Amino acid sequence: MERHPFQDGSDLFAQARAAQAAAMDQMRGAQARSLDLLGFGTHECAYDVVGAGPHWRLRRYHGAAAGAPLFLVPAPIKRPYIWDLTPDVSVVRFWLDHGLSVHLLEWIAPTDADEPAGIEDYARAILAAGGAIRDVRAEGHGNGHGPHEPDAHGHDAHEPDGAPAPLFLIGHSLGGTLAAIACAMEPDLARGVVLLGAPLSFEPGSSAFRDLVVAQHHDTPEDRPVPGSQLSQGCAMLSPVAFVWARWMDIALSLTDPTALNVHLHVTRWALDEVALPGKLIRQMVDWLYREDRFRLGRLALGAHVLGPADLTTPVLAVITPADEIGPRAAVEPFFARISGGDTQILEHPAEIGVGLQHLAILAGRRAHAQTWPQIAGWMAARR
């Protein structure tokens, strides 16, 4: 049986892996600094931190504070600025320009001193951050400043009766999967949820990446974090076509398109920012979701909840890219099929060049910002 890339078979092996991860972190850090010097560093919008808890802190971006609230949930695997990559390719700026009050959940990397955290801890972090957004809105509602007026785009942070406007949630990849679980735990969290390349169903054959993960024998320790560089190496070993060759093909296709090449190099810089994940979260994701498909089968037990498709009553829009090996249509449709009478929709986004991996096309793609994001905005507007 094959060994999983994250497996530690002995203390000596673990020490060697730690030394290797430290060396990889140093090498990737040097590569990142080189790209910074060439002008491919971060260009994030200004924000304030308006909430925090174990594993997370909540950003609120400067701009349309009076607008209806939007809650962005990145995957915890990398830094969140892929959502705000460049001034021309930025989900954050798209929504600020549309007059929404944009909040983003920033995951905090675990340390060896932290308690092991799993799926329930991360889902509850999303619920806690959503509660922090509600608290801020409630304070604004009760400030006695008189009637609320819509902003210049017609978006109002309050309903006609003066109640706070509904929250919409958008999650990408693992962040989207966790967001769906959080909405199943607490259906009143959001008026609607948009899932970007986020797998919900893990049947055999549902995605190439799922089958590769399940084929491995793994023994990820739950009591300590897994370094980000080790995660990157493990993914590359599991699926070199998706995580290595696809990037080389993308840069080759981008060489004749300066704008695509610029985005590709910014994505490359972002990919070098490693973030550790709790071993407990990785193990539960692999066992409970990828192997056992508990969420789709209605068997995901988290605290007092046993969750499945019937619990996800929030309207859901899933955005998929056919070339994405992590969250394709087959990783969503079987789950939606078990939501009887629910408001679900799948929106397909085409492959793009310049995005590094097609899993990132919806966040970093030029066509995504020109065509697909306006469609997402229309879906949300119809459910306010």
C-alpha cells in the first residue's frame, strides 16, 4: 500500500521531515522576496480588524461601510490575498465597487502550542465571525442616527423596515466546503451562499484529486500542525499533473499575453506564502469527507449536529470550472440532488490562462471578473 506524503513513520522520520520543511520554507521565502523586488508583491485594499477568535480574525475593508454586508471565506491553506491579488483582478475591489460592505475571514496559522482543531472548530469559527458581522450591524441599527439611506449603488445595509440587511457568504475551495457545513449547522447565518470550486460530494470518480487522496495510506498526526511547505509538496506528489505540469503549461501559454503573464506571476508569488494547517483538520477532511463522504450521506456528526444535504436550506450557487480537478461539477451535483426542493444552481466558468491552476480561475481570471462575477452579483440581487 502506498504511503501518504504527510505520513510520519517514526520520530527520526518526523525530525527529517521538519528539517526538510524548514529548508523548503526558506527557499520559497527567498523566491517570494525575489518576486517582490520585481514588483509582484501584494496590493491589498486597506482594512480594519473588527473581530477575532481562535484560528481567525475578521477584516472589514475600507469603502462602502453603509452597504449590505458580504462575508468572504478563503481556504485556510494559503494567505487570503488571492481575493485581492492586483488592482485589476480583485474580488474584494469588485464588491467594494458594487457598494457592498466587504468582510473577509483571515485564518490564523496554528502553532505547536495550540489545541488540535478539526472541522467543527473551523465551522464554528465561521459562525462566530458571522456573529461578529451581525453584532456590528446591530450596533449601527441602534445608533439613533435616523433613517438609513442606500449608498450610491442602491445597496442599503438595512431592510425597508429598518432591520439589518441579509448577509451573503462566498467561500472558495476548502473554505467553501467549511462554509456549507457552517450554514448547515446554522441556517440563519446567511441569506445565500456562493461556493467557488468547493467540493461537497466525494463519491468515487467525483474528482481526480479525490481519487488520488483516497488511494493513499495516511497517518497524519492530529496533535501538531502540518507545515505549509509539506502540504504543497504533498499535493504536488499526489497530483503532479494538476499542481506542477498545469502551472508550467499556464506560464507557457501566458508568454505571449503580458496581462496574463502578470497575473500568473502574482499568483506564483501568492502560492509561495505557506500556511500550516492543523493535523486534526487534515485527517478529518481526508477520513470523514474524502473517504467516507459523510456530509453527502447525512452522517457528518459535529457536536450535537448530524449534518447532511437536508440541513443546507440556505440558497446555494455553486460556481465550477470543468478543468478544475478539485471541485468539478461531479463534486457538487450529487449533493444538490439530495436537497429536496432547495434553491440550488450550478454556474459554469470556462478555463482561463494566467491563473496558474484552474482551481483559481474564478478568483484570478480576467474573464471571471468581466463575466462570471456580474452573474454572481445578479444571483445575489435576486435573493435579497
